[in-house]
Amino acid sequence: MSTPTAALAALWSEYTALSDQPSRLLSLEQRRGVEYYLADINPDAASRPFVRRWIDRVHELESFAVASGRMPLADRRRPRPATAEQSLVDAVAYFRQVHVAGGYCDYQVRRLEAVPGFAWSPRDARWATMLAAHQQFWADHGFAPRRRSSDPAEVAIGRWVAQQRALHSRGRLQPARADRLRHAAFRVL
């Protein structure tokens, strides 16, 4: 495994301290997290098969993300080919479903969040990134990004703004997003 990220190092530090405590002093949630932690740091640790499978899958995802610099992408062909990358796409979808259902302990949630590029809701993350890019563009240039520019980054931000305004005018923009766009330093709506 590669050098752990700051988030992963902090998580491991916290669970190292928890694993040193007597089990009877830990909550059920903490004991569950310690079990995943021990399987995570030691591939030879005695752990239940479902814990080992989950940790191995996270390690595969992390290795892919580090090696490729991105999260796995679904193949657009139908039926989808049975590739290693497609298998990881399916695993990520499963991780997100279980999380929404509340099936993960704190360690599992934070362990997935430590994988480079992982997001529980990639669309929300992309939306927030575009809002930040819009705000930064205004701060840097002092004017709104244009859709007809020679700069492709400016065009992308301008198109995103137009899309948000169109969604709002049709009543299809999520209220929380509309509120953020109204209260941004450089308003979009």
C-alpha cells in the first residue's frame, strides 16, 4: 500500500488508541470499527470473512484511484463488460447504497472518505466544485464568466451558470442549491 493520506493517518491514529483499550470499555460502534481497522492495517489479521472482503475491496479501489489518478468510470457499452474497472464501479455503487441505508460504522465511512477522489455524492461534489470555480473566476477577473470565450474553463463555468438559471426558471433547481446561489458572494440567481 502507498503512503497514507493525512485523513487516513488521522483515522489510523485514532483507532490505534481505541484498539489499545480493553474491549469492554468500547461501545459496539467502536468495537466494530476496531475490527475493520485491524483488518485494514494487517492483511494477516484474523477477521471475519465479510470484514476481510470489504477491506480488500477498499484496498483495490484505493490502489486504482492512486494508480490512475481518478475514480473508476462505468463503461457506456451495454451490456457492460466484466472488467476490473467495472467491478470497482459496481463496488462503489454498493458502498454508496449501504451508506445511505446507514449500514456502515464510523470507521468504514471515514475509511472510504480517505480514498483519493471518493465522494458519497459525486454530482453534489461536482456542483460544489463548479460553484467554487464561479466564485473564484469572479474574484480573479471582476466579471461574470462568458459562454462565448476563448478560454475553455470560462466557457464551462458560463455554461454551468446558464444551466443553473434554466433549472431555476423551470422550478427544477433544488431549493438548497438555489439558496446557495442566491447567497454566494457573487450571486448566480
